[in-house]
Amino acid sequence: MELLQTIKHKQMKKGFLILAGVLTMTLVSCKKDATKEVKDENVGIAAERDEKNANFPIMTFSETEHDFGNINEGDVVENIFTFTNTGKAPLVIVSAKGSCGCTVPSYSKDPIAPGDKGEILVKFNSNGKPNQQTKQVTITTNTEAGTEILKIKALVAPKPKAAAAATK
């Protein structure tokens, strides 16, 4: 019985200490007004920095998805995705990679000035890719997002069995 009272006493004491600590932290943290700590010169510096950061290039595509429709297995099809740099800085494409080896993008390595147009050619080789196919190209750029995504799709009619066996 005495042991039970000692345990209850320690638990109550621990509870009061925790409550006192939380109350103290709340009172201390509410004393200062953080807005009075900001210096006017820092506000100007931050505004200038944010303005510079807003000068990113922007890749505006005429389309970001292309459907090749129905094609035959083994066909190699291609589409040119056109875009305009609608931002305020030169656009640089760092890389463009297909989601698999059957999707190959090519692009200009030269910077695209604000207002200028560019192209990305995407080739899709449907060999060994029967049925519905959806692939994507990830473009790494110096835009604010850092990456842009293009998608292609096609319904690939499988090779007839006899033709498939003859090619093996």
C-alpha cells in the first residue's frame, strides 16, 4: 500500500513538473514580437533577391502529350514537341531522357533566349512493344521547377505469330 502511494506521488510530481515546464515555455516564447526584430534594410535585400529569383526561363509547350494512334509493332515513329521560352532568362536544356531505351529524345544544346522557340524530337521504336504503350521524356532544365515532362502513347498492333517466329 505504501509502495502504491509512493508511485502515485512520483507520478503526480512528474506531471506537475511537465505542466510547469510547458507553461513556462509558453509564457517566455510569447514575450517578443518577431516583427519588431526585422530590420528595414533586410526587407529590401530579401525583395531584391526574390525579384532575381523570379527571372527564370519558362518552357511553354504547344503540346506536352502526343498520341501516335494505331501503329504496327516494329514501326519507328517520331514527333517534334515545340516550345517557347516565355520567361525572362535564357533557357538551357541540361538533359532529356526517355523512360526506356525505345524512347529517344534529341534537342539543341544551345541556350534559347527569352521569346525564342525550340524543339525536342522524340522517336519511339515499337519493336518488341505490343499493345498500349505510354512513355515519357524527362527534360532537365534551368526552369524554376527544374524538370519538364513530355508524354507519348501509341496502340501497337502485335506482329503476326508467323512473322515473329521468322525473325528469331
